[in-house]
Amino acid sequence: MSFDKIPKPDQLIQIQYAPPKTGWMETPVEFRPGTWSYSGTAKSLTALDLPNPRSWQPSDDDWKLPENWQAIILSGMKERLGKYRSFRLFMDVCVRCGACADKCHFYIGSGDPKNMPVLRAELLRSVYRRYFTKSGKLFGRLAGARDLTMDVLKEWFYYFYQCTECRRCSAFCPFGIDQAEITMMGRELLNLVGCNINWVTEPAANCFRTGNHLGIQPGGIKDILDFFADDIEERTGVRVDVPLNKKGADILFVTPSGDYFADPGTYTCMGYMMLFHEIGLNYTFSTYASEGGNFGLFSSHEMIKRLNAKIYAEAKRLGVKWILGGECGHMWRVLNQYMDTMNGPADFLQEPVSPITGTRFENAKSTKMVHIVEFTADLIRNGKLKLDPSRNNTQRVTFHDSCNPARAMGLFEEPRYIINHVCNHFYEMAEDTIREKTLCCGAGAGLGNDENMEMRMRGGMPRAMAVKKVVEKHGVNRLACICAIDRATLSSLMDYWVPGVTVMGVHELLANALVMTGEKERKTDLRGEPLAGY
Amino acid sequence: MPMKNLGLSIIAVLILALLAIGIAMSHGMAYLLTVIIPYVAFAVFLAGFVYRIIKWGSSPVPFRIPTTCGQGKTLPWIKTNPVENPAGFWGVVARMAQEIFLFRSLFRNTHVEIIDGRPVYGSAKWLWFFGLMFHWSLLIIVLRHLRFFIEPISPLIGALSAVDGFFEIGIPALYLSDIALLTGLSFLFLRRVIVPQIRYISLFTDYFSLLLIIGIVSTGLLMRHFFPADLNAVKTLAMDWVTFSPVAPQGISAVFYIHLCFVFTLMAWFPASKLMHAGGIFLSPTRNLASNNRMQRHVNPWNAPVKVHTYEEYENEFRDKMKAAGLPVEKE
């Protein structure tokens, strides 16, 4: 990860909130390096049967669109206005009070007025008014309407791929207008004419074929998990099983592929495996449903459904009783708010009951899918785990609420309950930056690529600065989270803004503290770093 | 462009006022304004309002997408926030009531400033305070006006007016709601003109709606305190409308005509404008749905099959590799 090409932190923090002299309709977008993502490759688009596969880049003058691209987008818009009440309503009811404006991390970090959620939405609304409302047709500009031109399309691309669908604005909007909905619609429309980004389309194409975003094939997954088992044995002296595609397991475990692909997610994955071994859970990983994340959420509702279908299909094939999901943000938005509607009902599964505590997870009785922090919090509550929080004494921890578990689930207490039981030094960040007001990592929704680095650092700045505050005040050195994208992207963010803070999953923290049956004397944590006193 | 929008809306309101004065001078036009247009404006308002609600309502809600602002219902020993993250019907009712009557989400508002190289989130309740003040006083004033349309005047309306004029400042007594409304409006208007970011996002319609309502309130206050309108004539006119026997009134001041002209414009324009947020707030899917997705399946009426990659296709491609890795397969 290199920050050579982007301004230094002390330059980047010089943010101008004064809007430009020219009105927003008269200010065309400029594709400045470091602030946008590369286009989706023809190969990925073809693999997913997406329209208009070709070679192009957003910085090109000619985007090689079909002749009738306007007609395609307008008919797509019409279709979606009829299918989604959210879309139609959010096009109409905004009063431009501006309460959302400085709630967006991209606006706070860039000062670009089109990153105010209200204006980002107006980019689409202005076209809606022009073609779908009488006042817009009659009065044009006066009614806030404008033609759908190439400049407008480029603006859509730039700003709808500068929104992480984090929903923070929607918590503050008096009408609950959700920019995530508008961005999702904007991206769907862009997809209709083949304008998408590769950091979304390639993982989606991989996931469709191999079962996970990273394109890891069955043998690869087995090797990685075996390798984790070796590492665990080395650290703890305990050999854990690696159940894969196992029929007759009680529980299918699905986690984002980021957890078994790259540090520091790998330690979280090892944490899950240690936990399941210790409680003797009859579970299995799957190579076919080897991805909890769903980059369909960042392209279209249809793609969400296409990728998500694997989870229930695999649960059915393996004959498990219910499904357990790992730590991930947008994955849980999909599992919580879309999966059952799209691919349910899961009437072939049973209402989830913890085989260890007997707790019935009433809140998941329809989807039959339980979040790992709910599952673990219940184990701790029932005294089923032997924990030694002092093993985490070298960690001074703060917790980042990931956007989707926060604002699309309301999962605030369980992770904190676990953290409080597995470490002795936990410090909350400022109230305006956690729970439902949590600030995004700045790189979700497919924006976590290297070419977009400046915008990531800008968008993540508010989160990073909240961390910096607890670093100065409490000497925090660890940022815990329950999201795989966070684990990948907060690491770069910390390196840039708050060097010295490392990122970890809650189950890594748990695994450090977990006293396992038959373990040897633990001298290091999962990362091989010495425990306090060693 | 932003200042142009402000200028144009001032011009539009002035034109309306001049038009009203012109009407006041012409008997035929006065007939039009007091006999025909009231019904037209009311019909447009009512039909337009209903049309817009039906139009929104005719688009389904394919997914249950509440924005959760508190702990959800999970394990029984975890304290939930049943209003900010409602799991059932009554929670949703409470959440919606908070939004509609108290502007709950706006109350969360903060203001960001970069201080010493770091964003600081200050409390910013002014928008909430003046916004709430404006909307509540508007409601009270509309209700007070019912005394023109009901005979005998309902004691409730009488009581409301009595409380509203409690301080008995001046004769006739100054209504608190009038002052509150004008204060609220002035805040909303000045904020729009002065704060650069808000000015930047403001459209013609944003200024126009505020100015129009400011015009209505000002002319109302003028008639009550400076150029007293003939209340008997006004009451007769209003009752004539209600009983569908309107007669063009005599000897009513030009201010009243301006007042009427503004009100009818507002009514007719309402359904086509952003003012429809008054109806839209009830339909917002991020607020009016329970967050119980995992407990109760939400049905999408247009849920259609999509192209998926089946396990069979997957195994067909990777069977050899799976066998080599010692993974079980369905077909040898």
C-alpha cells in the first residue's frame, strides 16, 4: 500500500467547505487521479452477462456507450420508479433542508458539495424531474430539472462511486431519505449501459463462478484453512478440525472470503475455528458458498439475489439445521434485509437453537441465520467459555461500529459484551462517531481499491480522527471491528492517519483470551506477538 | 444560479401580489377570485394530494429496509431500543409519531467543523427548533382559521384562540402562533440565503414556498393589526363557500385579496411541489417498517427468478480439483 501519489495528511486535512462560484449544474466533473475507480473489465461483465462489455476508462472522453444510451437509462428509471416505492418517494419528498449535508464522511473529508447526500441525490432527481414530472417538463431549470447528457452521466459515475451506501445521512434525514437507496438505483442505471467499476464487477464475477470474491478454488480454500489449523496448533498446541462441505453438520458457517485470504482477517478466521473446536460445534465451511459478502449489493438488486442464492442452496444440499454467519458488514445488510425476501422461505431449515446453550434465536426464526456475535455473546452469558482477558493486556482496544450492522440491523451491544469479557482495556470513541452515528471506513461499497486512495483517505478521515482522539487520551493501539472490509481498509487508513494502530476482528480478540482444553502455555497471541509478561 | 433562484422567486411572489391588487380593482376579476378559484384551488389541492399519495402507494415496497438507530431485538437479556429500532407494529407507530410530531431525526442534527486539524461535531438543534416551531404554529393557525368556516364556532377552536392570545398584547390580541410562525419562517429563509452550502443547493421552489408562506402570514398580520379587515364580510364569504352559495363580497381590502391569492396559489401548487413531504413522510420505508426481517419474511410482489450458478455447475467445473483435495463430491 503506497501513499506516495496522494497528498500528505497535513495537506489533505486542509478542507475547503465553501462551495464553488459556479452553480452545481454548471460545474462539470473532473476525473482527478486518486479519486475514482477503474472500470469493470469486459471479461467480468461477460462472465455475468452484463451489458456493454468493452475496454474503456472513466477518464476517457469517449465512454463507448450504445447509441441509445439515454433511452436505455430512462426506461430503466421508469421501470425502477414503478418497482421501488423508496426510489419514487425519495425522488419527490426532499425539501433540501441540508441536515444530511455534513453527515457524509466523503463531504466531511473532501468539501465537495456534490458529496453532500442532498446534492448527490439531486444529480439523479434533476433528471427524474426533467423526464418524469410535469413541472420539470414544463419549466426545466426553474423546476430543478435538466437533460440527461454525457456530462450528467459522468457526474453520476463519479459521485455514485463516491458513496459507500453507509446510510449515515438517512439516520439524520427527517424523512428517512436513504442515499444508499439512491446510490443503488444510480449504480443500477449506470450498469444498464455498462458503466461500473472493476473492484465490484470482478469480485462479483469470481463469486458467481468460484463461490467467493477472490476466486479461490476448492483446493485453495482447503489449503488455507489447513494452514490456519497448523498456525493454531503452533500457538496453542491444540489441533482443530477443518470441516469442509461436510454433510450431516448441524450448522453451515459462512464468512466473507476476506477472512481467510488476507491479514488481519485471517486471525479472525482462526478465532472462529478455535471457538468452534472448543465448544465442539458440529459445523462445516463450504467451498461453494464460500463467500458471505455480496458485491451484488454494490451493482444491482438482481445481482444480490444471484450471488446470495448459493447460501440457502448449499444449506439445503448439505442438510444442515441452520446457518451461522461470520463478522462482516454489508454481508449482514444482505442477510438481514434481503436474503429471506429474495431467496427464502428457508422452510427446509430449523429455527436456530444453540446446541451448546439451548438458546433459541427467536430473532432469526425466519431466515434461520444467526450472527456470530449473537452466538458468542450467548455462550459467554451462559458461562460456556473459559476466558482469560489478561491475555489481551497488551491491547488497548476501541471498537468501530460497522455501518451495516449499525444502521441496517442495530447490532450494538453484542460485540461490546464480548469485548468487555475478553479484554481489560476497552475505550469507546466519541458518542457522535459510534453506534447509529458511526462513521464509515470510507472504502466500502466496492471503493476499497488502490487507485481510489485519495478519496478513501478523505472519506475515512472522520473515523480515523475519532480513533486518533482515543489514541491520545487512552493510548489505544487496537481498532476492533466486525467487518471484513473494515479489516482490510481500516488498516491502510490507520497507517495513513494514525500510524501505530492495528485492526482486528472481535473474534481474534476472543480467541486470544479463550482458554482451550489441552492447550499448552500460551506465550504469544494469534499474531505471534508476545503476551504481556512474556 | 443560486442567487438567480432567489431573485426569480421574489419576482414570482411580487407578480402574484400585483395580480391580486389588479383583481381587487376589477369587479369581474374579484368574482373570479372569490367565487370560482376557491373551488378550483381546493379541488386541485385535494385531487393532487390524493393522486400523489396513490402514485407513491402504487409502487410496491419490495424490501424491508428500515434504518436502525438503536439496539435491535436479539437476545432476551440484551436491552433493545423498541422505538428507534422497532421490532413490531407499536414500535413503528411510536417511531413514526416521534418523527411526525417531534421531528426526531432532525433532533439528532450536528454541525461539523474542522478545529485543530480534526472534525468536531457540535450540537446543532436550531434547525430542529425553528422547523418544529414553524410547523406547529402553522397547524395552530390553520385550525384557528376554522372559525371562519364553522358556525357556531366550536368551543375547541375558541379555546385554542384564547390560549394562543393569552398574553393579550395589543388590541386585537397578538397571537403567539403568528409570532412563532414568522420567526420560524424567517430562520428558515435567512438560513437558506446566508449559509453558503444551503444557498448552493437551493432551488427556485425552496425559496418560493417560503416566500409564499411569508406573504400569507404578513398579509394576515396586516389585516389583523394594521388594516383591519371587515371580519363579518370575511366570515360571510367563507360560510358562502362552505354552503356552496358564494357571492363576490363588497368593500373588502386589497390586502385580503393578496392574502387569498397567495393561499390559493399555495393550495394549487402544493401537490406538485416538495411540500408534499407532508404526505410522503408517512410512506418512508426506512422509517415506517419494523426491523424484524429475520423473524418474519417480507414478500416482494415482483420477486422473479434470476440466473444463478448452481452447485451442479460448480462441481462439474471443479470436480477433479475437489477430489484431488479430498473434498466430498456428489457425482464421482
